[in-house]
Amino acid sequence: QQPVQSPQAVILREGEDAVINCSSSKALYSVHWYRQKHGEAPVFLMILLKGGEQKGHEKISASFNEKKQQSSLYLTASQLSYSGTYFCGTEWGNTPLVFGKGTRLSVIA
Amino acid sequence: GAVVSQHPSWVICKSGTSVKIECRSLDFQATTMFWYRQFPKQSLMLMATSNEGSKATYEQGVEKDKFLINHASLTLSTLTVTSAHPEDSSFYICSARAQGKAFFGQGTRLTVV
């Protein structure tokens, strides 16, 4: 069952913030976030396993709600290098990752 | 992080021919690998799960006789697109799990002419 990602696309100016959401109709085992540049393979950003968990690296962070049905990715003070398509990948235990449709982020100067 | 290597990066082939794509885990063993397909501006769609030493598990709608998967060792899985047609043109990506994370190969862009 494919998770629902929103928004589908967003355009930011350098320095602005963005939030990307990923939701599921049933509780998840984990959520993985990836960024993909055009023509390249997805690159791992972070994984969240526990309800209520929040984690981040530099200016990119993510949260997982208590019910483990929604995760949000926060991009703070965006940089040009943040441009790309962001995917959340979800799983329900020992299953392959199922990806959302992606959020296309464009950061402009 | 773990490294997954995919080869070739791109291939152009004629309709009716077969193409083999290799996926290797370079610094870890992977009893399971996953094959995804991605059409332009779309998400990664799981095609099949490759299991070392046993048959692959295909997702609904994926023709197992057309997309042959072989996982003969703990570090290598291959996907062969048989009798390729232009509609098979896509970006094919393999993935393997290590430390709970999914690592992806570089992807193979297949163009069938």
C-alpha cells in the first residue's frame, strides 16, 4: 500500500523552509527518507523507527508521529543543493520498501 | 555506508533482444535484493524481490517470464529483460538492505529502440 506524500511539488527561494509529509492508513514499522537528483539513484537521508521520534542532520530533520502513521521531513534554510525529488519509503516489518509518489523540490537563488 | 554497485549505467538495445543488468553488494552479503523500475517523473515501483538460492517473488502485474531474476550468490543478483520492447524503456534500480537501511545501485537507464 503506497504511502501518500504531500505536497507534490514545491518551489523555494534559498533560505526558506519546507515541510514534506508522508502518511499511511495503517501503522508503519519504519519510515525512510531519500532524495533523488535527476538521472541518479536515490540517496538515503534518514530512517525513523519509533513513534514520537525526531532526528536530524544539519538542517534536515524528520519526525514520526506517535501512532507511526505519519512522518514529516523538515528542510530548514534551504540551499540550492537541496533541489531534487524526495521520497518516503515505508515498510510493515520484513517487507520491501514501498515508496510514495515523491515531492519535487526546487530551490532557486 | 554499504555499497551497492549496478552495471551497466545505461544501455540501448534493439527491440526483441535481451538485456542483462547486474547488481552487486560490494562490502556486505545480501540474501535479498530488490528490483525497482522508475518511469520519468514517477516513483520507484517494486518489481520483484530477489532471494539468494531460490525463486524471486514478483509483484502483481510484473511478468516473470519477461523479467528474469537470478540471485546465484550472496553478492550478486541479475535482472534480464527478455525480448525487450520500447515500452520496457525505463530506469531500473536495484536495492539491498544493510543495517536496516536500503542502499541503491546507481541505476540502469534502458532504452529500447
